[in-house]
Amino acid sequence: MGKNKTHPGLWALLLLFIGLHTPATGQRTVAESEHMRFRAQISRDTALLSGLVADDLMYIHSNALVENKAGFLHTVGGGAIQYLSMEKTESDAVREWGKTGLSRGVVKVRGIFQGNAFDMTLRFTSVYRKKKGRWKLYSWQSTRLM
């Protein structure tokens, strides 16, 4: 009996095919986009973050601060807010309808805001739109849970 061997070139071709059909950021769902955004906020990767949020973003922080895309990127990149961790502890819903997506849930956030450490739990709602094959955040609003 002979062993069934797969030609190495076939594997390379398969990997190339998969790479060509996956968005550059690796996100295929709202949940993946949100996870990537949390990681980008923690690492202060404003280049990645810029591609994950819409040009007309409205980001409403739990302290009622409202920022557009430029303001949000400046706040994260400039260090006014340093996110140390963002961990979803509850997911009420992640839904997609065509090119619109919604995520609701609870996230535990630790970080530093204007030099002061914070550790809070937030209930959030986020709205996404799919544009050119990528889910982008259009709106985020969070409320601190006591």
C-alpha cells in the first residue's frame, strides 16, 4: 500500500486562493471587526484603527464625550486615553443584515484617562456598515454600569 501524498505546490496554491478572498484586515464578520478594533485601541495602532472605523464615525464615550473619527484617533494615538484591556463579558447580540451590523453587550475596560487609572464595566451598542468588503464602525455608545 502506498501513502497518499499531497503535492506541496497544491498547498501553496490553496493558501494563495484563501488569501485573495480574505479582506486585508482578516475580518469577515462584525464580531471579528469589533475584536480587531479592541486590539487596535489597546495597542494604539491608529493606522489599523483608521481602517476599522468609518469616516463619519460618532464615538460616544461613557463619560458623554462625543468624538468624530479624527478626534477619536487623536485621543487614542495621542495617549489621552490608554486602553490596557477591553474584554467582552457578555454579548447580547451580534447581528448582520446585508451591509448593516449591530453589536450589543457588556465590556470590561481598564485603562488610563488623562493620567488617572480606570477600571469599569460598560454596556454598549455599536453599529457597523460593510464597505468594500470590510465592516467599519459607524457608531459606538456606552454607558457605565454601577
